[in-house]
Amino acid sequence: MTAEPAGSVPHKAFDTILTLDFGSQYTHLITRRLRELNVFSEMLPCTQKISELDFTPKGIILSGGPYSVYDAGSPHVDPAIFDLNVPILGICYGMQEIAYRADPDNVIAGTHREYGLATLKPQMINSHVDRLFQGLEGSMRVWMSHGDKLAKLPEGFHTVAISENSEYAAVAHGTKPIYGLQFHPEVTHTPNGTKLLKNFALGICGCEQNWTMSAFMDQEIERIRNLVGEKGQVLGAVSGGVDSTVAAKLMKEAIGSRFWAVLVDNGVMRLNECEQVQKDLSEHLGINLTVVDASQQFLDGLSGIEDPEKKRKFIGSKFIDIFEAEAKKIEEAAADSDRAGKIEFFLQGTLYPDVIESLSFKGPSATIKTHHNVYATLPIIPALCLCLIEPLRSLYKDEVRELGRALGIPEQLVMRHPFPGPGIAVRILGEVTPEKVEIARRADHIFISEIREAGLYNQISQAFAALDPSRAVGVMGDKRVYGYMIILRAVTTTDFMTAESFEFSWPFLQRVTNRIINEVHGVCRVTYDITSKPPGTIELE
Ligand code: GLN
């Protein structure tokens, strides 16, 4: 049994633009761009009932979407948005929806589909309707992706911009703050798109640019204190990764040692990682940390498992067993201490992209998950009967990093590359043995140290060395030897959905290769993986 979860709710404290999603692949970019402008924005599915909102947005954006508004079964927004008396901006499908609401004959299938760049010419008619284009009087490049179009202007609207193919590339109501764009301002292919969104959020909606991580930090610490109470205690797993470190430090600031962090050494962490994380979290950040050395249990259990999924499953379930046992011990210890009461909460580092994923509109036939259902899909530990506390669930990764800086976490920790939960186990193809873990660890350590040394760490999104257990032949000291192959991988990406391999200089790769061959016993070939994602993935298993 899990009680009501406790994610942060910035819309209660910060001016908020509500973005309603009609299923476009770009919707999350709208919220991102607004937040880059220090304006908080939250996404909900287009089916959201306005009467069920627990806040009043300063403005609403209707996203694009793959449907045609005039088709039976296409999604439509709750008409109550028009009674909220807040500014509305429709983007592509969103604009077509506004026009269709006024009169279904307003939207038709166009004869020309328009995908790609177009040149937009703002018309500059009067100060009300042109507010969106303030400071953007000249022609500009915009990115279009549509087949439908407005057949005529909805009543009361004006054309504020045209393109070669779109008579109604941008429209605005003559007196009400309702705007529509046929193109996508949220994508980088529309270079001035952010200025348009800024004009909407600041000039038209009147949002304050108060969404900063230091403001969020203060507000969140306060909220956590109120939620947990004077005696409540919170338990959480940490890995040394950015998310769990930032969440743990936030908890520490809020409730001190009534937050209990647990680090499980699963035997497949990187070289010296467990000691390093212990030092960073406990000594430097002052977090109340318990380290559990379960490496032997993990390595024993991994023996003989070759299938990647089975490895992942084994590590996941073993982790829960160990964590649960540790939680019980901590609960007993905590109950004895006079500083506090029962452990009632479990900290989880869920980020906004996971939330967005479960809130995005999946199509008219899909079951629409409600805001609340998001929580039910998360991997909680039922036996602990704890209530989830998720301070990062409204943040993007770069915001988490910024929050880490606001909390005084050193740059090196804030900028750490992601590391998978099953660790090195999924960087060893096939069966994991202590010998292979050691080899992969040492090779990885050399690769990462050289990357740091060359000043490349922050230019790369994720880098590691993996081990291919195939035996390759080599000649070392005139002797024929057979050794494992090391696969180096380094990628750059903004969202980890797509990625490119990083272009190292030849001397750099030679240096790393020489060092690995010379310093890591048991390796006789080093390769560099230049596969992009897709079709590859970032990790090898
Ligand atoms: N389906 C609509 C069209 O083709 C909307 C597309 C969009 O929102 N990108 O015009």
C-alpha cells in the first residue's frame, strides 16, 4: 500500500503556461523553450478537463498533432479554456483547433503539404494583433509541417503573417488574446521561435521570469519540510549519479539526518566508485549515508547468466531485496534514535521526461492516463509501505544539474555522465565474471581519465569502455596471446533519444589504445564504436 505520492508542484508557486498536448513529437520542446526563458510550463494531455485543474495558468498553448481536426474521433480541447480569460496560442493543429471551434468549415485539407522551411512575412497591422511578432518585423525563416490549412479566417481574427504557401501562417483575434501559428516556433529550425514564445509568455500572458533553480530550491525545501513534518524520516537509494545525488542533497538541506541514503555496492560499479561516492556524499555533502557491500552476492548471482535481460532482471530484483533488508535495519535504528519517528517516505529521483512520457496524448483510441496514474506505473517497493517523495519530477535533466549547482554540489558531480543501474554488467557482453569486471573497469578508467585529461568530458554526453569476450589474437613480446577485445564508446546527444559518436582525434584514440593494451592485462585489441543511435543504442546490451 502506498499513500498519496508527493511530487513537487511548481504551478502553485510559479507563473505557469499550460501546454496541452495533441500528440506532436515536439510538444515537450514547447515546455523546454519556455523554461529556458525562466517561465515555468507544464504539459497535460489535450483531454484535460479545465474544471479539474488545481491551478489557473497564466496562458495556454495548444500543441501540434498528427490528426486532422475535421476527422471523426480527432481530439478536441475542453471548450472551457476559452472561458478562463487567459491568453491562448495554438500551434499548427492547435491553431486549426481554434479555427475549427469557431466554425468547422474553417479548416480543410490543403492541396499542398508543406514540410520544411518557409519564409514568413509578418504583416504588422496594429499593436494588439502584432504583439506576438513584436521586435520581429522583417521576414524570418520558420519550420512548417502540415497538410491541413485554414480555409478562411475565423470570425474576429486577422492575418498577422503569411508565407508563400500559407495565407494564414499566423493569425490573431482582433480584441481577445488568442493567437495561432501554422508553423512550429518550438523547433530550432525556426531561429526566432523562442522570441515568439517569449512575446507570448511575457508580453501577452504577463508571466514573470521567476522560474530559477535557486527559487525552486527554496520553495522545494520548504515544501519537503512541511510534508515530512518535524519528526518524519525519509529513505532513499543513491548511486552517485546526478539525479540521486541532487535529490539526496535537497533532502539533506530540508531535513538533515532524518534523510537516510543507502548506497548498495552491487559489484559492477566502476573503479573505486563506491569509495568515491561515499566520500562525495558523506564527507563532502554531509548526507547521512549507509553503504552496503553486496558485491559478492551480486557477482555470485550473475555467474552463468548470459542473457542481457536476465542480467538486468537479476540485478534489479536483487537490489530490491538488499535494499529492503537494509531499510528494515535502518527503521529499527531510526526507531531507537530519539531524533525522530517512523520512516514514512521513500525518495525517488523521477524526472520530468518520464512524467511527460506518461502524460503525452497517445491518440484517440489509447486509454488516456490521468495525471494521477503516472505514479502507479513507477517501480515502488511495496513491502516498505512508504509514500513516494519525488522532488525532481517536474524538472528536466539540465534543470536538475542547475539545481545541483544551486545546492553547492561540485561541478564534477553535477556534470557526471549517466551510468546504467546494472552498471558494468551490461557493458560486458555475455556472462559477467569477476575477472571481466576488473578488466572492463580498468579499461574504462583509463578511457575516462584520458577524456578528462584532454578536457573533453563535458563535450561528451556519455562514454565508457565495454568488454567483448571474444578472444582475439595478438603478439606480445614475441609470444602469441589471446585476449579480450575492448570496445570504446563515446556519444554526444541532447536528449539520449538519438546520439552521434564523438569524433576523437587519431592521436587520442592511439594513446588510449596503447595504455589499455599495456596496462590492462588480458586485453589484446581495442576498437572504437562509431555507430550512431539509431540504429545503435548507447549501451551495448
Ligand atoms: N494534421 C495537421 C496538418 O497536417 C496538423 C499537423 C501539425 O500539428 N503539425 O495540418
